[in-house]
Amino acid sequence: MPAADNVEKLLQVLNDKIDVLIKVTGIQVGQDKSMTERARLLKMAGVDNQTIADVLNTSVKAVRTYTTNLRVRRS
């Protein structure tokens, strides 16, 4: 099925481009803010911890620490 392969390749390309857009937007978000504020902004926007860590050049553990209060407040 060549058509299915093409669809899969297209979806992968689109997914990669969306990942780049998320990272670029994340870098631009809150450039004048602290790491904690930037992590929280991205988390509230629905970005997952691994992507936030990649964007902010930190670890997932650090992102969890930065966003701990968000989880507590939602409960």
C-alpha cells in the first residue's frame, strides 16, 4: 500500500513541524520571565513535561518541580 506509506510519512513530517512550532513558541513565551514562570505558562497551555523540558533545556524532574503548585491548586 504505497498510499498508506505516503500518509504515514506526511503525518510524521507534520508532527515534526508542529514540534518545532511548539519549541519556537515556547522559547518566545515569557522571555523576560523566570524558568518557573515559563514552565508554568507552557504547562497551562497544555504542553507535556518532556516538551517543556526540551524547550527550556532542563530535565523533566525540574519541570515537575516548577509546576508542582499547579497540580496542587487544581485538586
